[in-house]
Amino acid sequence: MNTEPTAPLSTSPDNAEGVSLHVAPEQAGMRLDKALAMLAGEISRARLQQVIREGGVSLNGAIAGDPSRKVAAGDVLTLIMPAARPPAPLGQSIPLEVVYEDDALIVINKPAGLVVHPAGGHEDGTLVNALIAHCGDSLSGIGGVRRPGIVHRLDKDTSGLLVVAKTDKAHQGLAKQFADHGRTGPLERAYLALVWGTPRRPHGTIEAALERSHRNREKMAVVAEGRGREAITHFTVLERYPPLLRGQEETEALASLIECRLETGRTHQIRVHMSHLGHPLLGDQLYGSGYMTKASRLPDGARDALAALGRQALHATVLGFAHPVTEAEMYFEAPPPADFANLQAELAAL
């Protein structure tokens, strides 16, 4: 029997009669939602469960409201997909640097100062508001709502690359990769950070679990083994300032340029881990406030550049992943913005 829709599935009210799908012998005995997910193709199982409960699926002509109901070979399922609801946040015309875009996803080079998602204190003016305006009708409806699918985030004051899903299928595929942290796939995330001092080793791994600080709920904290969530950061020292030249005696570095590669993606992970190592990020007032007096040791140019930065010196410079639809390996690289680059240049002149 035919196991594919005879017409493209539509979320338009014009599709009021629905699409008929036939249960094949290999799907006999399956749950309704699982069989329907196999037949419907690009609609997530979670979304289909919602549609079933709302009365949008008929089994042999009768409404089937239970996603766990079993199906039999030869059953005819009729699926009526409701139109995606308008987004709750309003679209706002906010300039975006689009690195890549297709029907399934969009890659943005986020500027520092832009919040990713509406939340308390930031109800609008966010990346989500900007994407709703930019993508318009190309957002197909994630979870039944016409909105962009956020699968990872950058702090407000961290710049760099971010991928966002435009369809339900892309959202599911990307979310799975980020949940796996790239351990079995091509997911790759690298950041550039300017830190105080320099680590003793040129490269290493920080394995320290994190949880919300009990003393300050705005902060994350390293906790003892057995608590918190696993967090792993790999780091490499790229440059030290001033540089240690051949034949020179070992001298203390004021600052260093570090590349951090994430094996997990926890809130504030790099900022907390580098502070835990004793090398907090320049400009990080939340995790590096105890190092602010070090700025007085910088020459005027570097001190002015740090003041102009006004944020943690962190930039998401590399992002790689498998395209959730085509499975092609995608790789993007973005240099640091001008404020970061200016501070780096001033430090390199030490």
C-alpha cells in the first residue's frame, strides 16, 4: 500500500478536507502518533500528538483523539493540519547580519548587546523579534506557532554565530545535534576569548559541573562531583600579551587570547570555567570583578579599548553542524567584531 502522502501536507485552511494516509503492514500495531509521524514525513511527532488531541486526525472516518491508540494495516488516516498560529512576539525591523539562509534554517552573526529570546526585562527588541520580521511567512510553524526555533543561545553581550530553525523538522534535527554535543556528529563550536593572565599549559580541558549559584541567582557556579550538570570546555592558548620571545626569561602575561571549544553547552560555561581556572574574561563584571584592578596595569590604548568594549571579551567564531534536512556538513567562521579586534590589537602591541 502507499505509505506516502498523495499531496503535500499543508497548514493552510484551504486543506480543510485533509490528506489521506494509508497504514502499511510494517506499521501495524504501532501507536497512532508514531505511525502518523512516519507517514507525514516532515511534521514532528510532538506536533502530531497535539493535532491528534485537538481532533485533527480521523481513523477510518472517525475522529481519533488518543495518540497512543494502535493502528492496523489498511487503516486510513485523515490528517487536517491547522494553520500555524501567529507568533506571540511581534516582528520588529532590527538589522541582522545573515551569514546563510535557506528554507529550513538561518545562520546569524549576532552583535553584542542583542538578547536572543524575549524574557523578563527584555520583552521586545530581541533576535526572535528580528527573525519574525525578517523571515515572515517562511516560518512554517514550530509546535503550531509561526516562530523561529531557538536551539542554542549566546549571552546578550557575547557576539558571534548562531543557527536558528525555520521549520519544525529543522528544529527537531538541530535540537538533537545540540543535545548530543557533537559527540557522534559534526557539531562544532569554537569561541575566542581574551582572558586575564595566561594558563600554565598551552592547552587543556576543564571538566567542572555547573549549577545556578545559591548566593547570586544571576550567576552559575562550579559544584562538586555528583551535583549540577556536566560541563566540559577544551581550551588552547593562541597568543599571550606581552609575548614571550625566544631567549626571554619567563614573565607574567597581562592577558591572553584563548580559543575555547565546547563539548557541552551550559549557561555562561566559558565565562565560569575560565574564571574557575583563574583567568576570567576581560570585561566580565559578573565573573571577573575581582580582576578589575588589573586594568590599571594596561597602557592607555589598551585600557581605553577595554572600557570601550564594555562587556565580556567573548566571540563565537566557528559553528559547524549537519544540515537537518540535506545532511550536508555546514561550516561557518566569523571574525570578531571591531570592539573585540581593537582591544586585541592594543594588547598585541604590549
